[in-house]
Amino acid sequence: MTKSVLSCARVWKLYGPGADTFLAGRSQPATFDEIQAAGLIPAVRDVSLSVAPGELLVVMGLSGSGKSTLLRCLCRLVEPTAGAVRVDGAEILGLDEPGLLALRRDRMGMVFQSFGLLPHRTVIGNVAFPLEMRGQPRAERMDRAREVIRLVGLDGREDNFPHELSGGQQQRVGIARSLAIDPDLWFLDEPFSALDPLIRREMQDEFLRLRGEGARSIVFVTHDFDEALRLADRIAIMKDGAVEQCDTPDRIVLNPATEYVAAFIDGVDRAQVVHAATLGRPVDGPIPEIAPVSAAATIKSLARRLIDDTSETYPIVGPDGAVTGLLPRAAALDVLVGQACGRRGSALSAEYPG
């Protein structure tokens, strides 16, 4: 079993007087209505999640669902009312202020919707600032700042001030500043939501490229499902402070756990999301002697072959070329036909429950 870099267990965040005592000694978790009836605001309710090394977990939901509060609980910008938060298995809720500052300085990077740039500092001054707070020598921090400025595509802008940059460029400075410390854990709270669609797409591309520069574990908050599908290894969908479902994008669109999740993903092009590996079955006989399909191929990318090639199954191969399973043509066609007919694939949900 893969060890988690970050995990939380039964985390609650209630606002209002008496929140601690309200949760104490209960044999069953309080419901949303019970919390409200007690005059409290339920921001996060009984959330347990984990993030594996190198994994990108997207937390999403509508406004007020609790996603941003949960992220702040995970990095202790907000103190949970109850529960546990661990980094590399060590509980962090008991850390004193110096210990928490050291953890953030040495292990965590944070990027928020509000850029929070220092207006009196240049681009390179902003990016080098966390390294200055770490006590790193000037020459070293400037070299590192220039390195990450190049990574985000802002070389040549080192001496500009924030007011001389566009919104997208300012966001890149925020990302570069966060990357400067080379964080193991990266927390991003709707970092692209204030940008126009073209810049947002560009920043997503940049983010995917940056992700490939290092094995960081990432918690990324967004309300945009298309953005989540593009970026996520797994998605946690929240409603009223609780996680309705946490799974891979493929499994969520094939088998939504609740009516809310089903409504949330309604209209999503399942064929663009579901990959061959998700529908794969174990090899229990001879492997068909036909051209294989990549495990990472989406069903939509295989549409022409599915229509033209009437083989019952296709070998699925991983990155190393080894056969990992068989793709049933009927199951793949059901994804395509179900999408075209506006169905969510109840037959597939039963056959591939994840």
C-alpha cells in the first residue's frame, strides 16, 4: 500500500460558539440540519482523505461547499474543530507556531486566487522572498529565483514590478514564488479562476508542464469540472462541507456515487474522460493477435477503430509495451453510444463499479 504524504481523518470545521463541545462525545456524526439547528455553521463535515506521493488531488464543489476551508484546514491556515491532519504520518495539529512555520517554510507551497504579491518588490524580489525568510544567502536565492522565473516563462521580466504585469503574468509570479522553495506539498486554491479563458487555458498548460518538473503532491481547489478533468489524478466532490465522492475521473463519470454527483457531471463527455485501462478486463486466455491500444488512450480517441474494427476485444498495453488487459469492444461502444444518447451508462456502472 502506498504511503500517504498528506492525510486527514474525520476533519470538522464548525463556526460558532460551542462548536468544540457540540462535537464532543457524540456516538454518530452530526447531520447538516443538526449543526444548523444548534446555531453553528458547518464548513467542513467529517472529511477523511489522503494524497499519495506525486498525486494531484482536485477538491471541487459549488460556492460554499467547503472546498477552500478544507484546503486551509489541511495546511493549518484554519484550525479544524476536530479531527487529525498528518504529513508523512506525523500529526501536525499539535505543532506549535515555530514548528508550523518551519513545516510551511521547508515543505509547503501555497498559491491562492488572490495573488498577494508585494507591490514594492520586483518580480525577482517577490519570487526570492520566501527564500529570504528561510535565511538563504542572497546569491543562492537569486539564482533559484531566476531558475523558477524561467520555468514559468517570465525570463526578461525579473525587474518589473507587479503593476507592470498582466493578470496572467502576476499569477505566474505567484506560482514561481511558491515553487522557489521546491515544496513537497503544494496547495492551490482556485489559482486560475480570475483569469480570462485564454489565459486560464495557457496557465493550465503551464501548470501541467511544471508538474512534470518534480514529484510534488498537490491539492488543487477548483469549481470548474473541465479544469478538474484536465489536471486531476483523483477528484473529491464536496457538498455542504462533506465529500460526496472521491475517485478517479474515469470512475466518477462511469459510476457517480450520489444523485448530486450525477447532476454535477451531467453533460460531461464520458468518452473523452474514460481511458482504455478503466474498462480493461484481465487476460484469461489467448491474447488477440491484433494491434494493441494504449492504456492511456481515451475511448473518444479510439472511436474510429471501434467503428471499423469488429474484433471483440483489443489488447491493452502499458508504457513499457506489456499487455495489461483486454478492452471489450462492446463496453467501449457503450460509452460512445451512451454519450451520444445522453445516457450516463447505468449498464457500465453495474459492470465496472470501480
